[in-house]
Amino acid sequence: MMNTLIEKFPAQLKEAIEIGERAEIGQHTEEIRNIYVAGLGGSGIGANFVSAFIQEECALPFAIGKGYRVPGWIGKNTLAICSSYSGNTEETLQAFDYILKTGAKLVVVSSGGNLIDLAKEYNLDYIQLPGGWPSPRACLGYSLVQQLFILQKLEIISSRFLKDLKASIDLIKFDQDDIKATAKSVADQIYNKLPILYTTGRMEAVTIRLRQQINENAKMLCWHHVIPEMNHNELVGWTTRDERLAVLYFRNRDDLKKNQKRIDINKEIIANYTRTIIELYSKGNSFIEKSIYFVHLGDWISWFLSELREVDSMEIKVIDFLKSELAKV
């Protein structure tokens, strides 16, 4: 089932663009001076990508919340987006309640549930996503694209992202066989190890996404860090040889030369402590294309890991248990 959902990612991006183009987002009565996105898990990771995509163009501070509470600076000059595929994520619903009282420009992105009902009740702008997808983490394309369109329709960013998104769809659609082959090769090398994901700071969303996918789909622990920050701390932690560790570098040929050199030096150091070091280079011409390529590659890696480990990639019983216990509180 999860492999079918991953296979549909290019089509989902295409549909998400069509939804975004049709969306109607009204202008705010106050000047927007900052942006806040509330969302967790598969519904929250889209904001990490959006933050990176708009970093050089957007003149406004952009913050992401992944919990119950929201910052005290949210107010009438804030654009706040609440993202929950189900519409019933309890942390996002509580964040919604806090934000609603501030007078912020509040926009909801969801397939339904309580969040859409609240948006309608309070006459807020919302974008309703297609329902019926059995896993929110397979709906990244929907939430990511809608957030970009919300920003564009409020004239916070231009529409130039659209060209790059469309190119991304073509890239992963026509490179599908090669992506799968690369993903299978990586999974074969790391399925019985502890994956450690490294990339440069601007592409951290890629490694956050893959860490989450490995956790949920393959039922494996995993961690990530970014360069150059990890050169100031985590690198010192590499002191013991352990062949159970597998390091994956996600690289771009246009990364800053200083960061490329840092990665090369890192590899030399870490090679003293594990033999499993894998370098993966992005494809595509733009930052968005490179990121979407890595998302699709990572999703396939997580699925092939689930196959090799003979686990159900869809099953999340421990999360269901957690929610049932919380419901008693």
C-alpha cells in the first residue's frame, strides 16, 4: 500500500498545484509582518520545506510550531497557517484556539475534520484537500504546495516557485526507475544498521523527512544533523568504531565550496569508525527540484527498508496507543 502512495507522488503534486491555483485567499485587514505555521508529523514537515524554499525571497520572519502552544508574538500582523491532513490533530487544534484569539490572519489546510468545521464556523479562509488518503505522511505534496500558494496569493512571494514545482514533477516522474534502483541499493546497505543522515543546513528538511519516513515506514531509529553545525559538536562524538552505523550524505553539486570541503573532511574522519558511508547527489536545476528529488528518493528508501525488514510500512499501532491513552486525560 505505501509503495502505491509513494508512486502517486508526482500525480499528487500535479493535483496539489491545481487545487492551489483554484484556492481563494482573502487579503488581511492588517499588514502582515510575520508568518507562523502550526502542524505536526506528515502535516507539519511541509512547512520545513516551504521555509527553505522561500528563504531568499521572503522578507518576513517565518516560524514553525510543532506543539500545543504558540509564541507570544503572534498577533494581528501575523499570517498563521494551521495544517492537519485529518483535521483532528489535537496539538494543532489547540494551537488554532490560541491563534484565533490573537486576530491573526488564520488559514486552514486540511482534508476535513474539526479544523475545517472550525474554519467554516469562524468564516476563515481554508483549503480543503482530497480525503481518503490512509496516511498523512504520504500527503506531503498537498500541504507543501498549498502553503506556497497561500503565500503567493497574499503577495508575500512571487509565483516563480510554480515553474520549479512543475519541473520537479517531470524529473521524478521520468526518473522513477533510476530513483527506485538507487533507493533499493541504499536500503540493501543499511537495513540492518542505524542510519545517520547528514546534509547542509539549507537542505535539512530533506533529512528530517527521511528520518521520519524511516521511523514510521521501516520501524527503525535514525538521526540527522546538518553541516556546518555538526562540525562544532557531533563530529567530536565520533570516537568509537561501530560497524552498525551507516552514514548517508545528501549532497548538491552547487553546495558552497566551504561546505563541500567540510563534507570531504568529515568523510575522512568518520571512515575511521564505520565502513558504511554513502554519498547521494541530487538531480534537477533548481533548489526546489533538488529537494523534491531527494524527498522521492528518501520515500523509496524507507519503503525498501520496510520490505527488507519485513515490517508493515502502514502500521502505526504505537501512535494509536499513545493517542488512546492521551484521550483518557
